Amino acid sequence: MIASTLIDSLESAVAARAMLPAEGGLPGDCSKADLLHLYRRSADPAFASGLFDIAARLRDRHLGRNPWWSAGISAVTACELEELCTYCTFFSRKAASAENIVAAARAIAGLGIRHLHLSGGTRLPVDGEPADGYDRRMIELVTAIREAVDVEIEVNVGPSLTRSGVRALKDLGVSAVTSSLEVLDAELFARFKPSDSLSARIRLLEFCEEERMPIRSMMLVGLGETDENRIEHLLFLRRFSMLGHLRLSRYMPFPGAAAGGVRCSPWPLVRLTAVARLLCPTLDLGLAAGNDPDDLALWWLAGGGNQVLGASASMKDPRGKAGGEARAIPVGERTVVHDNMPRISRYLGELGLTAVFAPPRSTPRTC
């Protein structure tokens, strides 16, 4: 175990507000015990503040200090799981029409945003069927959007893609495919996602890795997992060289969801963000569902960055969840794009930051 040496090194760096001795982040031979010790040590705000400073310096060195805009369109596919995930309220049993999705993409591009992720529900592929999973649906949608607007596209439809689907999307120039494990503990996964498949999600990660398709993933923090589960999850994802973006979600018991429980505090999430930054300095570490713009400042200070969500399209309710400073842009009978860039820009400006529209060029992984 090198935990004592690692913590001594961090203590010295924290005291001096200096970079870690290894400017690329933590040494490659860090064990689970080392990282667990570090994560638990960071519960002390005095230690965490220095750790955050080091993580933020690593982010600045490897990704820069320019957040960049992205946007999302949801409900692009229907959720066909027999039993819904017990904490999910984002599902739709009916997919949005291709026409509305393309119209939303045009409206988002009209705001200047040049990066778009398409998210939807799950249809688990069945080997041997003519149309496995959502391969065909996503190929058709990506093609239609590309014919209408010039944007980078990421795809997130759960474990609904086969290897051939990943290969076809790569050939179309899709910039990343998402496979969100959410929680790596098999018992917790089965309890909260009874009809979903952890093994299928891991298999999609493996397909992407083998096909050299960039990967985007998500961790859900506060579902009942232990500190050890969280560190194991980070170490598991670290093995995928194509992982470019990891989003962290604060568990929130949304109204109407069966799971119940209490909302996760931002503190364990931002500490995990800092540890992830030390593990993988070039990884884009984003915020996912359960967070809100009020979390931006602490996320940035802890080494988070650099993608920020500037707009989203609601396909289920034309009123959506906008309001306040958000501007609603109707693009169809039941489709509206919510422009949240004014509020996010104001929050970022108070940190001395200005978001840019162009997604960065991919950076080689250093973890």
C-alpha cells in the first residue's frame, strides 16, 4: 500500500498550494485502498479545499479554463423496459417524432450551440433479431439531423446498441456513445433498475472500446452505494481508454418516482469529482440529473469541467421546466427548446469564466 506516501505527498502539496509531484495526476499504481483513504480524508473541509485547488489546477492545465456549451434532446426513443427504473421520471413510453427532433436540433443550432446529445429510453437488443435494439432508429435520426444542421452529436439510449450499431454510428461521425452504469454494485442496480441490464451496459462499453468509439458515462451518487463502491466504479471506468466524459449525478427522489429516499448532498459528489480529476486529468467531468445551476461553482472549484448544458428540448410537455431566466422557444405542437444560457453565463461570469461555443478537440487520455 502506498496510501501513507500518497497522503503525505498530497498534504505537502495542499499546504503549499502546489501541483502534485506528478503533474499528470496520481501515480498509475494507486490502489483502491489508497484512493478510498484519500476520498474519506477529503470529508474534512480543510483538506478538501487544498485537494480541490490541486484538482482545479490539473483541469486548467489539461482542459483550460473555458467551459463550452452543449445541449440535449430527450425522449428520442421510447423506454421499453417492462418495469421502469424506480428513480426515473425522465422516461417516455412514446418516442418523439423525427420531425420534432430535427426541428429542436435546428433551434439549438440557431442559438450557436454546436454540440448535441440525443438521449432516450432503452430497448435491450436480442441477438438474432433483424432489428436489434435501437441501431436503426439512431442511424436514421443522426442522418436526418446531419442533413439539417452542422453539429457534433453524441448518443445515449442506454444499452440499446449492438456492436454493429456502434460501428455504424462511428462511420456517421457520431462523437461519442454513452453507456451509464449509474451504480456498479450489482445488488443495488437490480433493486433500483429491475428490468435493465448492468451486463448489457458493460458490454456496450466494451463494444465502444474495441471499436475505438469515444465513450461517455455517468455515475449516480447517493443511491445507497458505499464509499468503496464509488472508488471501485471510478477504477473500473479508468480501464477504458476511450472514456472521454464522465458525468456525476446527485440522487434526487423526483416526485412520482417509487424509489423514495433523500437527495444526495453535493459534498460527496464534488469530493468524488476531485478524486476523479486526480485519477484522469484530461477527463471531462460534467454534472448530470439531480444537479442544478446552483451546483456549478462548487463543481468548478473541485476540478469539474468543462462541458455545460446551455439548452435542452422538452418533447413531453410544452411548458417544460423552464422559467425564471430561461427562454422558451416553441418548435412544434408539443416541443419546446429551453435556452438556459443567460443564467448559466451569469453564474460562470461571477467565477470569471466565459463559455465558448466550439467543442474542444479531443485530448489524449492520461490515466
